[in-house]
Amino acid sequence: MSIRNLDWSPLDRHSDPIHTDLDVVSGAQTRYQHIADTIDDAVTKLQRIVDTDSDSLAGQYVEGLRSEATSVKDSLTKAVVRYHDVAAEIKKYEPDLEQGLNETAAARTDAEEAKNDQTKAHAMPDPQKQSDGTTTPEEQQKGSDKDKANADADGKLAAAKTRLTNAMDALNVAGKRFGDAVNCKKYDDGLTDSWKDKLDAVMAKISQIFAIIGMILGVLAILIPGVNALIIAGVVAGAITLVANIVLYAHGKGSVVDVILGAVGLGLAGIGAIASLAAKGLANAAKTLGQLAGRPRPVTTNPPQLHWGPGAPIELTPMGPAAGAGTRTGPSVIGGVNTVPGDFVMPINPATGWTNMSDWFNNPATNWLLGKFGAITPELGFWESAGLQFKGAGAMWGKLFTDPLNFAKDWAGVIGGLSGFRDLSAVMAAIGGKISPLWYVWGGLNGAFGMGGLIYTGGRLVGWIPAVNPPGVAAS
């Protein structure tokens, strides 16, 4: 029997009140019964292993095999009860479902007939009066016959609707009985999703969504490097995904690599913020010293294109880039003059002209806390810095076709940390100081780590890189 395709408008319904196929229900009953029989057979065979005399077995594997067989047999014995119950209850439910289908179909037929009777009744002649205004008995009988026909048709339609209602009520009772008989709360067989399973499903979806968001932010952070707004968004996405991955791993459904790389990535973001603050401290001290000493401004014809404010190489996490340290964050603001490589500028002093711009961690939500720890308050606010950083990236990309070699050098310098190292070196050199090349190494490692993070994240999302979950970790 296929799903019915009938007109239910005679019963004032737009669709079939029982949208089902008995053959599909019967097939489900057969399938559940087959599963139950298969499990019974497996339990019987496992019981033979458990009951086998050890004299007929040899080797050190005997006790281990018997133990595993017992464990599996016990689990299957619990599980098979539900399959037997479902198969049995479907078998009980099938006659009720068939009865419901028959009764609703009959009600529809009755209603259709009633509608036809109503049409015929309405078409019957009305009584006609004579010229003197009187009505003959014959004409009066016509009126009575028409009224009776209408009443009979209306009663028949009402009876059809009642028959439909009774059929649906009976089917609902049978359905409730079926549902109560196989309610998952009755079973403790490990087949019902627990609150932990539901939580894991939510965490898996969150991890997937924010991994995609992180990938998008990572690509943007490579194309538009050093923009504080993009970086803080990446940090937030990375933190959310790390929490989700930790929950999944704790329940035996995540990957330890996801957790490790996510934690390392966020750790690098934190270390990068500390390094950025240290670099800002050096630059600010150099600026103060230069102003106090009144040193002459050396001439430079190739100042850095982007102002260095350590804040954003790509962070390697399973979720995509977030933030670290060692990249530059916008156009150079040295003595208030925006510059690009190769431009001739008036003599400037990189130390006294240094401007403290806001990095990803210098935002309205954290600046108060940073101030409590003695961090330098940025001279340019978060959004003003973001605008300059976007503008600086735009100027860099503007040279893609006009000066591709310098574009490649500038872009690689920002991503690899060389630009930040060069800018800080220029600031310190202006007062006769030096910095360690480790600043450059730090930026380069962050850049490489971020590129690797994008590759790993993409591989995990498309399934090329499998989850790594040691056997000892499982949901309790």
C-alpha cells in the first residue's frame, strides 16, 4: 500500500490525516525483528565462548578472550531487549494503523457522498404559492422533502466528520501505547542519547562552525595582515573552538591534536601580547629618551611602510588564525607622516616619531585592565588604528601590479615578522641602542605556525586529517 493521494476537502482538510505507508511500517517491523534475531544469534555464540572449558583452549589469550566475550555478550543482551520490544510493538500497532486508514478512508467516502447529497438537496424545487397566495399540499410537500433532504445530507456530513474524529482518536491511543511501550526511559542499554551525547552534538557543531569562521579570518589576516579587528575576532573564534574541542576530547569524541594546537595557538597569542607590550615599552622609552636628549633627526629615504605594533601573525589552531606577535599593524605614523618604501621624506627620527597604535588586545574591553598592570595606553584608539591598518594594507596591495617585487617583499615581511624587527631596530638605533635578532625569529615562527594552522584546519574540515584520540580516552 502506498501513501494515499486523495481529496480530503469534503472533510474540510487540506491533506491526508494519516500520512503513512503500511508497507514501509511492515518493512521496519521486519528489519527490527531481523536485527533482534541476529543479536540473539551473536549472544548465543558468545555464550559458547564464555562457557567453553579452558582445557579446549590454549595460550595466554584464553582469559582475555573470555572476559571480552562476556562484556560484549552482556552489552548485546541489554540492547536486544529494545529491538525485540520495538518489533513486537510495531506488530501490535499495524492492525490499529490499518484500521485507522480504513476508517478515515470510509469517513472521506461518507463525506463525499454527503456533499453530493447536499448538492442534490439544494437543487430540489422550492414550494410555489398560488396566485391567491396559498400553497397547495403538493407544494408544501416539496418544501418538506427539500428540508428533509438538506437535514439528512447535513447529518450525514456531521456523522462522517465524527467518524474521522473517532478514527483519529483511536489511532492516537494506539500510537501512545506504542510510544510508551518503547520509550527510551525504560531502557538502560547504552542506546539512548544522554545529556552528554546531546552536549557533544552541540559542541561538535560549534567546533565546526567556528573552525570555518577561523579559516575565513585566517585567510583575511594573511591578505590584510595586522588589522587589530580581524585579529581579535580570530582570537575569540579560537577560544570558543578550543573550549568545544576540549569538551569533545574529554568525552572521547575529539582529537588531542585539535586541543594541543588550539591551546598552543592561544598561548602564542598571549605570549605575543606580552612581547608586543615589551616592544612598546622599548619604543616608548626610546621615544622619551630621544625627546629628552634632543638628538638630531637622521635622514632616511626608505622608512618602513607599515608601522610595527606587534600583534598579529597567524595563530595555529584547529580553528584558524587568531593572534600573536611580530607583525605590523598599519601605515607608518612617524612624526605624523605616512610613508611607503622608496619615498623621499624629510629627516625624521624613528624614536621620537613613533606612535603607539592599538593592537588586538588594546580594545575597549581590556584597556582598563591593561592600565591596572601599567601597560602603555595607545595613542590611537582601537577603531582609529583599525582604519589606518586597513589603509596601510590597501596601499601595500596597490603595488601588486605597479611594483610587484616590493609588494612581495612588504607582504612577506609583514607575515614573516621581518618588518616588525626592522621597525623596532630603527626606533632603537635612533638612540644608539640595539635589539636582539630573536625578535625577527619570533615573528617568523609565528608566521610559519599560522600557515600550518590553516593547512591543518582545512584538512580537518574536509576529513583529510583524521582525529587523534588515544584509546584510553572515552566517554564515561
